[in-house]
Amino acid sequence: MPDPIWRRIAEDLRLKIETGELGSGGKALPSELELRDEYRASRNTVRDAVKWLISRGLVETRPGQGTYVVQAIDPFVTSLTAEHSPGVSQTTTYASEVAGRKATVSDPRIEVQKATGKVAEQLGLTEDDSVVSRHQRRFIDDIAWSLQTTFYPMDFVVRGATELLVPQDKPEGVVQYLAEKLGIRQTGWTDIMQVRAPDEVESDFFGLPDDGRVAVIEIRRTAVDQDKKPFRITITTYPADRNQFTVTVVENE
Amino acid sequence: MPDPIWRRIAEDLRLKIETGELGSGGKALPSELELRDEYRASRNTVRDAVKWLISRGLVETRPGQGTYVVQAIDPFVTSLTAEHSPGVSQTTTYASEVAGRKATVSDPRIEVQKATGKVAEQLGLTEDDSVVSRHQRRFIDDIAWSLQTTFYPMDFVVRGATELLVPQDKPEGVVQYLAEKLGIRQTGWTDIMQVRAPDEVESDFFGLPDDGRVAVIEIRRTAVDQDKKPFRITITTYPADRNQFTVTVVENE
DNA sequence: AACGATTTGTTCGTATGTATC
DNA sequence: TGATACATACGAACAAATCGT
């Protein structure tokens, strides 16, 4: 008997959950007191087992109600190599593969900040320069889907792209606007993707448990213009439990 | 006082860790008994706080030794859109961005199986067909880095590509071998990327905690030939705590 | 090699608080 | 309002791992 009691209970419950013996049909698991009697352990030991199931994302507890099996979420698929379609904003949304789902975007929160750290570095700015940031919350079927912040050099506004400061979504796309206004054409981008624990803002917005169990996927997109000069940085975070990504590469012949 | 005691202790410890006041220089945190006295709480309550820090990946406990601040791992960066360089195997390794790191690959474990599920579907096979799978363990600087399984139609072997059954790494690349032997040229691929909890094999190999805290990133790559027909499926899993990915897109003019 | 001290891990019992029905 | 269920907190005991003597 190498394993602790709580672990054996957890494995037993996992088996019963995966075979559908427990929790099917939205019914709750037996209460902690019932499990205590069933496994002849203390309530604390049973709770340790349930905590392990929670950490695996198999169940969730609702105070005053019971312990429920977590229903799998139909994942939303985002392409990181979508073709640039005119009229489709590359700034606020990536192309969606899933039909029949309603994507909505909040109006952006505009801020003007000092350029700092990696953003300044990648945009070729110094600490004295300013950047415009446009922060948006994005939903699918009214479910919190991603948080997105895009940075532009403040110089763009000075040179005439004043609409960057308008706190309103541009469905036709900021990329197209910059092309018309400043002659800056987007010719490509590089994404850097990492998985990390959510911060408090992300936990709140996505409704994630505060134990850091569900990770977020952070994608930093650096877009370059016709001179291969980075002109825009977009940072998007997605909760890992309901997002997938695709990358399609066609080698040139 | 809306927050539980364990949470306040955890936040306080987090602050002290992030400012370097605690745990810097590889020293252990105060023992649970010391923390109990310091915060005037019970040992169990202190342990709840530490558990939260563990779940955030900030600290780790070592039985008989103490609680230590987790050292950040220098992430390994993998490109999902690397150019196909002759001589570089696209089968066993993606291109690495990080210099000075030694990548090694185990000899493959070869299996012949019935084609099932998505693999059969994407390769255009039926349940009666067989597939060859080549499973490899990959290391960077002798650290477990990824697990990879590649599936080919058994028909390839029948048609002459018998080396698919040789349990030995092909540094020059299976892709090149298939091109020479069968005239199948890889012209592109599609990756599907998801984040999920590790299974037991992955936890063991990567040395992950068994509480599912550290997720794995699973990438399923479907490669297509000159007729746009899928001919190879590669499933690779990476531990999320030490891997990043890049995607570079250059729009054609 | 053996032992004792220290530290984390497991398990129990108990009491009280809070949310839901 | 009362009953039920999960959440928090405390105290206690023993086990297991580690380290220094």
C-alpha cells in the first residue's frame, strides 16, 4: 500500500467518474460525509481526494450544493496563420474556424503610456517615447474568450492617425486604417506563444479558479510593415481550458 | 476581513518571495513551525498557504529539507513555421532558436497498430488498415523536453519504405527518405495545438508534479504531400513550464 | 553505520463559518 | 427557518525523508 489513502480514494472516484458511474446527468457526487462513511476515512481525507480531482479539472465544488463533474467545453479554434482578408480586422480578432458562434468585442480602453520593456524594444522606441494602447475584451457566445492589448507608437497619432485615440471598435480594422492614413502596410507577423498562470485580472474576467489550476495562453504578435519594421504589438491571453490553435504552413515550391 | 487566513499568509509570502526577501540564493523558506509562530496560525493553515504557492508554481517542498522558491527555467523556443532546411529532420525535431543547447533524440520505439480514430480519419484509412508508429523521447541539455509519436500508413512499408520499421533515429529525416523512396514530397502541414493536463506517462517522463498543476502542450501535425494528401501525423507533447513557440507569417505580395 | 534532530507528509477529530435550498 | 453541503481553522499524532553528528 504505497499510496496514501486520499490518493486511492481519488483514483477510485476518477474511475467512477470516467465510466459515468458517478456524476452523470449533472447529478452531484455523494456528499463529503457520505464519502467519509463509504470509504471509512475522515472527512478531511476525503476532502484531500476531492482536491486532487479539482486540480485535475475533473470536478468542481459548489458551497451549499455539492460536488459536480465538470462538463467539457466545446473548444474554440483560432488560426494563427489566417490569410489576411480585406475587411476582416486582424487587430481585434483572429479568424475563427467555428461557424455559428457569435464573436463580440468590447469598445477599447485607450491609454497613452511610456514605452517600457519589451514593447519599447521591439517597436524600436526608447523610454522617452510614448505608445498608444488599445485594450479590448472579447467574447464568444457571450462567454469571456480573450483579453487583448495592442500597442502602437504615439508617433502614429502625431503623423495623422488620430483615430487610434478613439475609444471605439474599428470593425474594418486598424491595419487597413493605418495603410490608408500613413501608408503602413502589414506584410507579416511573428507570434510568440507561452503558457503561464493567470494574473488576477485574467482570473476575474475568465472566471477561472484562483488556485492557478487553469493556465492562460499568452500570444505576443509583432506585426511588421513593408520595410520589415515592427509597427504594432498585440498581446492576447486565452484561458487554456477552452481554446485551441491551428497553424498552417504551405511551403513554396 | 473577507479573505481567509491562509490566503493572507499566502499573499504575504508571495510578496516577500517576489521582492527577494525570502528564498533568494537557494535558501529555504522558514519551516512550517516557524511560520506557524510567525503568523500565529496553526500549522495546517500555514500548509494551506504553502499549497497555494505551490499551485501557482512559486515554491516547491522537499520532504525532510524544507520549502524552496522555484527557479525559473530558461524556456526553450520552438518554431512551428521553420523553413524546411535540407539535412534537418522535420520528423524528429522542429528547428530550435536557442543556440548552445544540445538536443538529443532517443531511438524510436516502433509499433504496428490498427488505424484508429482521428489518425485513421486524417490519413484517409479505415479501421482495417494498419499504421506504423515511431515513438521518440527528446531531450535538451539532457532534460526531458518532449514526447513524439509519428504515424505513417503501413502501405508505405509495403511499397518499399522498409526502413520505417528500423528502430533507429534517422537524423537525415524520414521526410527525405520518403521523398527518395516513394516520391512523396512534403509540401506543407497543419498543426493543431491544445493545452491539457498530463497523463501518467507524461508526468513520469517530464518529472511533473502529479497534481496536474503543470499542463502539457499537445501539437498534432498533419503533413501533406504534393497532392495535398495527408501522409504523416505527428503528435508531440511538451511540458508547458519550459516551452514557448513561435509562428512567423510572411504574407505573399 | 547508527542515531537523533529537523522538516514535510498523512490522517484523524472537532468546531465553526458560509452558501444554498 | 432549518437542514444540508462545502470552507476554514485549530490541535494532535505519527510517518517518511533528509541531514549532521
